Amino acid sequence: MSRQTKQADPLEPERHHCARVGVSSNHSRDRGSTMNVTTYGLDLAKRVFQVHWVEPDTGELKRKALARAEVAAFFARRAPGVVAMESCGSAHHWGRVLSGLGHQVRLIAAQFVRPFVKTNKTDAADAEAIWEAVQRPGMRFVALKSEEQQAVLSLHRMRAQQVKIRAMQAYQVRSLLYEFGVVAPKGFAALKAKAATVLAEPTGCPVPELARVELLSQLEGLQSLTARIEALERRVGSWQRREAECERLAAIPGVGRLTATAVVATIADARSFRSGREFAAFLGLVPRQSGTGGRVKMLGISKRGDPYLRTLLIHGARSVMFTQSRAERVMDPWLKELLARRPKNVAIVALANKMARTIWALLAHGRSFDPNWGRTAIVALA
């Protein structure tokens, strides 16, 4: 049988067999918009930035290296478009700068950009990978933070660092006293009281004079660190009192001023998450899934997202569990039923998950916490 040839449609325009294939229009259009918008992939650096984009008129791929002082001037000359960057150091600063120039800023987590790097990892390859990743239909973006939100998170980071340093010094003082036969009781306050009593008088002190003086200076350093931590907490608390959202979140059992301010400063807009479940998954408070062939295994929590915020919620849930376990208190029926069939630590993480979903419901819907709200109503909000 002879091969049938396709007859040309007289209404179809004639195409040249050697015509060059142009770049898809998706690369220069904003998703969901009919207006031509140029998409830029910007790789951030300290000195030399790399930009990758496609000219919408010619379809030509463009790459350009920019010095730090030339970035703002370059994008000021360009028509408003979509500028994508990795959510890394200084990304929120440059996002605010470029937003002020009329561009739409998209911040992408670094782990979502890495699969699009084709070969060797260079600045130009990173910029192209960012440009490619931002155009994926299911890509997730990081909300752009304001200067005030970043300032609050900076206070949280400084406080967390001071707490770690204080714990390190306290463990060192306790262990060194133990080397000379002094056993300090549990607790930070008990350690200070015991060490101060033992090291107060040089005569009769089991610690040699050579080390006693330095241990006393270590105790003074612990007191200064405690004062520094309390000052940072007061400054965070002053911002909390100015924010109505923080005050509403602080009414949730287990959510204090640190957790409330950290949540409001981190997520910016709660409606960027579709549900409370998605917010809990963002914090890593949901099980990891592993399966194939239709069988899915539920593993431990994913521990994705911000570990600091997840730690605050779990500690808050632990304090609620401790309070609910007192003899004079009536335990919440939901928590009591959960403890009857799950280990304590699993119940604590489940309570932290519930707290996260309640936080999302209050922020997304602009409501206040009601302790008498039924279990079904709270789940329906999430």
C-alpha cells in the first residue's frame, strides 16, 4: 500500500520546513493574565548579580551580570514584570526594593530551585533555574516580609542565640563543679544559688582558688545573659501589644507572646495558605508519606519549614499538657481520648498541630479565640 500524503489546508498559512522554533509564550507571560509580562530570574550575591530573561518581542534569551550598585537602576529602566529570586539572605530587602519599582516579586525556596539547575552550578545557571522554576504551575512562593516583621524576627533570633549561650555556660559550670565533688540540683535558678553558696568563701571551698574566681565570673556572665534575654522579651512584648493579631493569638492556650509574635512576623498573610492543614504542613507538623504501588506509609513528622516556630508550638503544647495533667484540672476530652490510644509525645505533637490550625483559622478569618467553641466548629474553620 502506498503511503497517503496529507493534503494542505488552503486556509492554513504555509510554513517553511527550516523555520526556527521560537520560545514558548509562557516564558514571557504572567500566569492567569493576558498581558505580556517579562519574567526575570535574579540570582542574588554580595557583589555580582546575574539576571536571566527572555525578550518578549524577539524571543531572545538574555543573560546579564550586574554589579550591586547597578541592580536597582537596571530594573528601574525595565517595564514592570515578574522578578523571581531564591528566598535567601537579603532576598526580602531586594524584594521590597523591586516592588517599589513596580515589579512583581516571587520568592522561591532554594530546594525548589535546585532540580532546575541543568549542569554545573554557576550564577548564570542558578538565574536560569530560578527563571524556569517560577513558571511552573504548582510552584510555591514565600511571602514578602516588611522591615518591621524582619526586625521582630531578628529579636527572636538574638534571643534564641542568647538562650543557647546561657545553657552552654550553665552546663559548663555544673560539670566543673561536679569535677570537684559539688553536685548542683536541677534547674537554672537552683544552680546559681548552689554555685554562689559554694564559691562565696575561699576558705572551706572545695574548688581551688585558681578556678574559683573564674567560676564566679561565669556566674556573673549568666546573670548578665539572663538580663539580656529578659530585655529582648520585653521589647518583643511591646510590639505584641501594638499588634491586634498577636493579642488574639495569645488567647490560645499554649501560645505566648513569643509564639504569637513569631507567627505573625513569619507568615505575613495567613491567606497565602489554603487551609489550616496546609499551614501545619508548612511547619512540618504532619507525617511524612512514603509509598508505592498504592500502599502509603505514614512516618514521623516531616520537620519541614521553620524549626524555630515549630519548636515554640511544641513547647507550648507541652506546657498545655502539663497543665491539663494536674489533679485539680479537668482534662479536655479530645486530649484525654488521644492520650488513651497514643504515646505522650505523639499527643503533644498532635496538640501542636491543632494549635497551628487554630492559629490559621483566627488569622485567615479575622476572628477571636473562644474557649467554649466546640471541637467540630474549630475543625470546620481549618
